[in-house]
Amino acid sequence: MMISKEFVNKLRVFGLNSYEAKLWVALLSRGTSTAGELSDISNVPRSRAYDVLESLEKKGFIVTKVGKPIKYLAISPDEVLSRVKKDITQVADTKTTMLEKVKGSDVMDELQLLYSQGIDFVSPSDLTGSFKGQQSIMQQMDFMIKSAEKNITIVTTERGLNAISLNLIRPFKKAVDRGVSIRIATPLTESNKKAYNILKEIADIRDMPDTKYKYAMVDGQEMLFMLTGDDTLHPDFEVGIWMNTEFFTKALQDLFELKWNAMDQTEDPLQSKIL
């Protein structure tokens, strides 16, 4: 029985490894079978078949039939899906409850104290990191926004504004509720009009035509700078460099202020531009 690698990979959503997926599919095709038979039709080594079938039984995917030889019975995929969903929910609820207890405990206070003390000994050159792919970059921006106390400054492209409106609107709103001000400089065009209308309620957005570069700064302390342009790479291959250095961020912030003050300050720059 030939089982494509692509199909096996899709079954990872059930929490199965390669051998587990192959044996489960083989058993589904037979209904009931022995370990030897399943090994032959799934190309899983016999030396591993019993251990893997035992694992499938513990996970609730199959049932062992007592007898000689031992046979295995497949459980309906619908039932398996329900069991997997239930197990994942229970595990998630348990972990969430445990983390909530840790959040306000002495353990968290001690960990935060250790971090605060340790960061004083870190060289500025060590307070950097790189991120690849738009999703990873957006996650880092999300983290930066959550830590913001005073202001957030973003310079981005047309496509960048669209990505921001899709991924960062919730942390933006929470930041504004904390009293954080948000400024965004970007080319305003028809292609990002929807994103502009979403973000203009919580951020001061000004038109910065033909912008090809992207960066974000928080509280004049840390920044995230993109090394690639929208017109050269797919979003999955974007690269960003994060730096937590007041010296460099403050220098770029001062340059930005000069540019910002010269930008269009009309109530609705996109509307006036189109008109």
C-alpha cells in the first residue's frame, strides 16, 4: 500500500509521527489486522510496529483485540477527531490554568528580578536578534508593542501597512488604552486604503510617498529594521534585525522627527490625496 509523504504530513495535525500515521492509515484500509500484516502494507519495520501500535492505542486511535495472533481494530476517524480535539482542549485548559497561577506568584517575581539584574550585564552588542519571514517579524513587533510605555513609531510601505492592519490591530488598541501614542508614516494609496481606514482611528498616520524601507521604534529604546524590500522578496523571506539600544534608536528617532514634521498633517491625507 503506497501512502504519499504529502498525505502522511497532513495527518500530523492529529499529533501523529510518520510511523503512526502510516500504520493508522493501513489499519483503516483493512478494518482489522495483525501487526505483521500492517507492517508489510505500510512499510513500517516490524521491529517498530508493536511499539507504534501500542502508542496508537494509548492515543485512542485503535483497539487491541485479545487473541492469537493479536489483532488491531481501527476506530472511526470521526471519533478519533473528537477525541483528539477533547484531549487538546483539556491539555490547553490545564496549562492555561497553571500559567495564570504562575503569573501572580513569587516565582514570576523572582524570574523578572533575575532578568532585570542580568540585563545590566549584557553588552549592547548582545541585545540584538534577527527574524526571518513576515509572521516571525510580526510576532516580534507584537512583543515590542506590548512592552511600549510611551510611544510607537513605524515607517512602512504600502504592503507593510496592509500586513500591520491584519496582524497588529489588537495589540495597538491595548497600547492606546495604556496611553501609548502611535505614529505611522507610509505611502497612502488605493491599495492600502482599507488598512488606513482601520488604523486611522488609533494611530496618527501621515503620507510618506515612495517609501521602500520599513522599521519600527518603541519608546526611543528598541527598534526593528527590515533588511529587504517588498519589491524584491516574498513576505516569507523578509528579514528583520531587532536592536535594544537607546543610542542608535534615539539617533534614528531624531532624524524621523524632522521628516515627520514636514509631512502632510491634513485630517484625512488619503482622501485629500485622491481628490
